[in-house]
Amino acid sequence: MSSYSSEKEQLINRLKRIEGQVRGIQRMVDEEKYCVDVLTQIAAVKGALTKVGMTILEKHTHGCVQNAVANEDGDEVINELMEVIFKFTK
């Protein structure tokens, strides 16, 4: 069970909207729409993905990481958390 299972339905809905936005961007490129309009939509998708990622990261920290620290398995999980934060924030 994942630590974000309580948010699963909302996350899936957001990801479906993002999927639709990406298809819209593909269509815009295919139709050779104005560059700034395409870039604006790309920025919106990046922002939406960041929000999904931050939600999952928050749930992971308050769920999996917190449980591991409470069970004295914290060092490994904290190292893993730091690695994912570095990847996520690049």
C-alpha cells in the first residue's frame, strides 16, 4: 500500500488532465501554433506535474519515511528521500 493511496483518485484525475494537456501541445505543434502559446502550455504541464510530484513526496515523507524513522530504519529511508528530492528538483 502506498502512502498516497488516500489521494489516489485525485492524483489519477490530475494525471489524466495533464495527459490531455500534452495531447493539446502535440496538436499545437502539429498545427504550427505560435511559439509563446506552445511554451506557455508546456510551462503549465510542468507546473501540474510538479504539483502531483510534490503531493506524492509529501505523502511519502509523512507516511513511509515517518514510519521508517519510528521503526529505527530511518537512515536508509532518509538517504533514499534525499536522492529522490535531488532528482525531483533538478
